[in-house]
Amino acid sequence: MRILSSSVGRKILMSITGQLLIIFILIHLIGNSTIFFGPNGINAYAEHLHSLPPLVWAFRLFMLAAIAVHIAYGVTLTLENKAANPGAYAVKRNLKASFASENMIWTGLLVLCFIGYHLLQFTIHGTPDVVVGLDSANRPDVFRMVVTSFGNALISLAYMFAMLMLFLHLSHGIPSFLQTMGWNNEKTIPAFGTGGKVISAILMLAYISIPAVILAGLLKL
Amino acid sequence: MNLTLHVWRQSGPKAPGKLEQYEAKNVSPDQSFLEMLDEVNEHLIKEGKDPIAFDHDCREGICGMCSQVINGVPHGGQERTTVCQLHMRRFNDGDTIYIEPWRALAFPIQKDLIVDRNALEKIMQAGGYTSCHTGGVADGNAILVPKQDADYAMDAAECIGCGACVAACPNGSAMLYTSAKVAQLAALPQGQAEAAERVCAMTEAMQEAGFGNCSNHYECMAACPKGINVKFIAKLNREYQKALFK
């Protein structure tokens, strides 16, 4: 199939999978924000979320497939692009390209490392900081787990750094997926550029607010 | 004014190249950049040295032949200006100027500042045309084109095919060049019949010629001496999606 091998086709697949991941980021943020309602908020949410295991696993496999496609094409397209540009200018001055646009592969791979760590920590409970237990209503105590782990400044700072990488990735990724889908014209090009940065910054700050609030002692056990 | 030039010198396609330093003395601010190089070359010839080889033709900013990366920007960074229309008044006495050829895998260096841009022609040959029966000249108004469509097509047709977009692109991609032709012909009734085949053939030819993939840095638009907008790349992407369902 042409879409799987052509230059534009693979970019469209990158764009669509990127959009799916952005939707996930939004849903995940809404879910995370239940922590502000205390143990009853996030513990009830988590229990509700996991009450249908087949659905949970179908969703996980779907997200895994989206990430796999996004990474596979991200890496191959980047390698092709590096090969197409010998990069031998003694002096090269960029007029428009940004740190974010030039480092998509690195911010993307760092976010991937974070996802691995994040799953190991809060899904598999494989890191030493994780406290697993049940709350008074006999639900998995997600609130205690998150507040305990984020109480460690190093863990919170690593999380914040990962969100900074996510911000950089999305600040180019959002306007870029709109352009690749062709949903763009002369007027929207600068607007989407600014809008992409603003939305990415809001997402970053919203995610960071959780460890920040815990570190500041505003959310405690 | 007096300038120090660092110019890429390479005797042939396979020869190793390097930057060499030259002094340009008593340069007039009214000279064009190419006239300044002409004078440097005259001195080199008088000294019995090989003059700096560079592409040029119309020297009016419309042919797309001149192709030099000046201080890291294709065509020197003056908005909507080709090298031949860049004037020395843009520089200051004592400036150091780096002059390099277009650099991309698809543009092999032939000599000094001259690169082979046949790869762009390969893209054009793949679909940058409309097929028609030859014969008597058709009536110019036989097919009416709305003014907006004609203007849009003309904006895209402004591309002079110099390749600055490729030279500026961190990915060595020719998407702006390719999209300008795809968008121009897709906007006109004459181009509709072959629109789907065209976008596929031209983007495939781009890939085969060794150009990279667009990752929306928009560096091309900033360097383009004709101000070709990346909205045409969005148009190409739309045309490609339409072609998928044909």
C-alpha cells in the first residue's frame, strides 16, 4: 500500500497516531485531576476505570499500536531526513526552525523513556517508592501511592522534566499534525503555531500542578 | 569597503572541498553580490588562479540559477531576494562572509558553488504538466477560471525552481517546490483530470531523487526568494489524501 511507504503517506500516519496520543493525554489529564478531590476522587475513578478488564486491555493494546506506529515512522523518517541532508554547512543560520522542531526525535524518545518509567512505577508498581495498599472502602489506594511517590522531590522533578519534554514535543507536534492533515491555510499557519505553544504549555502546567501541589504540601495523606 | 570571504572551493564532484579565504577590496555598495564575486574572480584570473565557479544567468532575480548560501542562509537572507539581486550595501566594511553551495544529498556539488539540480527536473517530469492534444492554439477563454483560483495558481507558479527551499531545509526536502506545482495545477480546471496521479507521481519522484521528508520546520518559506507559502504544502497534503481514495 502506498500510504505505508510514501513520504506523505507515512507522515499522515504519524499525524493520525499523534492525534490519538494527544487525545489520550487529554483524557489522562482529566482522570489525573480527580486527585484534587482527595482519596475518594482518584480511588473511585481508578476502581471505576479498571472495572472492565477487557475494555482496559483493548484500550491499552490500541494505545500501544498507536505508539508503535508513531515511533517506527518517527525514527525511519528522521533517519531518512538526516541522510538527505549531509549537514555540512560551515555556517547555517535558521530563520524559522525552532529548538522544538529540530529535536522532535529526542524529545519524543525522552517522553517514551518516561512512559516506560511511568508504567513501571504506577501501573506495574515495580519501583521501590511505590506504596500499594487498599483504602478504607477496600479500593486500591491510588491517592496514597501518588502522594507518597511525588513527596520525593527527585521523583517529582523527573516528572516535571518529562512534562517539559512533552511540552517541546507538542509545541511543534500540534501545528505540525494540522499541516500534515492539510487543515491549514495562510491565515491559520501563524495562529496554529501560537495556539500549539499555548495548548502545550497549558497541558504541561496542568500535569505539573499535581506533583507541585503535593511537594508544596497542599495535598497530603 | 573591504570584505573577507570564505568560499567553498571544490575542483570536481568527487574531489574533497574546503573553505578558502579571499580578500575583496574596494567593493562598491552599489555592486550586486555576483558583481562583487566577478571582481574577485578577475583578480584570481590575473593571478593565474582558478576563478570561483558559480551559477548565474538572468541576474534579474527570475531565472532561479543563482544558488549560494551566504552566511548560513540561501540567497543571503534578504526577504524575497535572490543572490543576484542582493546588493553589497547590505554588508558593512570589514564583514566576514561565508559563501557555500546548496547542500543536500539530492544536489551533488559539481564545482565550487555549482550544484547539480537535475533532481528538481525529475520531480517536474513526473507530473508537473497537464496532458493535452496538440493542434491549433486553443481560445484563451475557452475554459473560464475564477479570479481567486487564477490568483492562487499564480502565487504558486511564482516558484523559480532555484532549490533554496531544499538548501534551507534541515531535512533536505523538496516539499515546497513540489507542492507549488501540485497546488498550482490542482487549482486550475486544466489540472483537475490528472490531479491524483500528479500528486502521487511527484511526491514519489521526490522520494526517489533522494530528498528528505517534510517535518514542517517552515525554513523553506523563510528562505524562498519568491515567498512561496507553506500553505501549498498543506494543499499538497490534501491532494494526496484525495488521491488515496481514487
